[in-house]
Amino acid sequence: MKEIINEIKKHEYGKILSDVSLKDYTTYKVGGICRYMVFPKNIDSLVEIIRLLKKNKIKHMVLGKGSNVLFSDNIYDGIIIKLDSFDSIQWRENKLIVGAGVSLMKVALMAVRKGLSGLEFATGIPGSVGGAVYMNAGAYKSDMGYVVSSIKVLTPKLRVITMVNKELEFHYRTSFLKTHPGYICLEATIKLKPGNREEIEELVQERKKRRLETQPLEYPSAGSVFRNPEGLFAGKLIEDLGYKGLIKGGAMISDKHANFIINYDHASAQDIKDLIEFAKEEVKEKNNIELKVEQEFKNWE
């Protein structure tokens, strides 16, 4: 792998970090050491990096803001690619073209200040735009599928193409990108509508106040653990079984919201995973409901 890293350095494809603690790159603040983390400086560099990694069969993955992922405590013996340099934001009246590495929350708050409606749901979502498209992030009965008109994507054959909304197969917390590994979102075109700035700001503030009251935002977490089953709430199902406040090692099922598992006291990734699996099994056994985990487990092989 060092030869590949030297090749990336030689061609100046982007910044490289070695022996990186994934605790610093995930919102759970857990995870092992990553051998190398690479930050491509542009699309051409990304293409060449992935070409090298595929040719040499080097383990690799793209990571956004780490807000919906649980890495194991093991060493990630490969290369994690971060698209932080894909950070352009272009406004064209009610439309914006935004790089995959940009914070979704930042873009949503910019839209609010411009009096544009459509991204209010995203003002509390801490992921990247690319990650949000990948998982079709959403809240308050809205999601990326309602506002993304198209994306620029890198295919597994290393071609850059444009995919429009109907091709992206947006459904509840999933998309074409999630079901087709190897496709990488590079930028997204988002269409919004003019609105009343004061009303939009008031709505966003009301929701922020409610989040602070009902969600454990003072602790590291990755947001909602489980998808809500049809017509039900995952948090309510777990709460009704009496598991609010349940602790495993340094992890806890939040006593504020039972669909949040928090890094309460220097939790290990295994502590968090054990609680996720426990809650899932208990809801299945007691209610015969199969909860689906919204977050992604990485490096648990």
C-alpha cells in the first residue's frame, strides 16, 4: 500500500494522512485507526486515485461527515477517501449547484437566509451533501428526493455522468447510490422555491428548539438508529419496552429519545453495536417487528 501512497504523493493528487483515528471523523466519536486517509483535490485526481486502488486491489471507501456510520474498533487496513475539497457552492436564482463535500446543514441555513424554501428539513442534519444524497437523508416528512433535480456522479467504470431525479430511485432513507456500490456523488443540483424569509426562519427556530428539548444533542451520536416502521415510531417501540437509559459499557439508549444511542462515557464501537442489536432483537421478540438499522456498519468483517 505504501507504493500506492507514494504514487499519489508523486502526482500530487491530494493531501494524505496516515494512521488516522476514526474517532475524529465520525459523529459517534468511536472507531479504530485508518491506515491512510486521502483528500483528492479535484475530480481528475479522484479518478486517478480510484484507478490506482482498483488496479492494485486496495481496500477503500468514500466517507462524508461520518454522521450515519459506525466503524468497528479494528484497524481499517486500507484507504478512506474524503471529498472535503469538493466544496463549491454556486447559486443560480432558486437553484444551487453544490459539491458533495459541503455540509448539508450549511447549505440549508444559507437557503433560509436567502428566503428559499425546500431545505428547512435539513437545518439539523450534520452530514455532507454527497452523503445526504446517498442515503436520501430527511426529516419532517421531507428528504433529498424532493429537492435534488440531478447529480454529477462517478461510475464504477470511472466515467463522470449526470443522473436526473427519476434515475436516482429516491425512497425512504435509500437511493440508487446506496443500492449500487461504486457510484460516487460528486455534486448535486438542488431546486428550491421562493418563500417568506421570516416564516422560514421562525419554522427553523421552532424545530431547533424542539430538537434541543427532545434529542440528546449534547452527546456524540449518529442520529436516529432505526428507520420508523410503517405507521409506527422506532423510539416509541423501544421506550415502551422500558429501555430508555439502558447502558452498555460507555454507550446508552438515550433517556431523552429511545431511537438515539449515545456515546455516554468513552464508549467503544462494540458497546454501541451491542445496544443496537439488543434493541433490534427485543423489539422483534416482544412485538414481532423487524426494525431496520438506518446507520451503516463499516469494517466489521
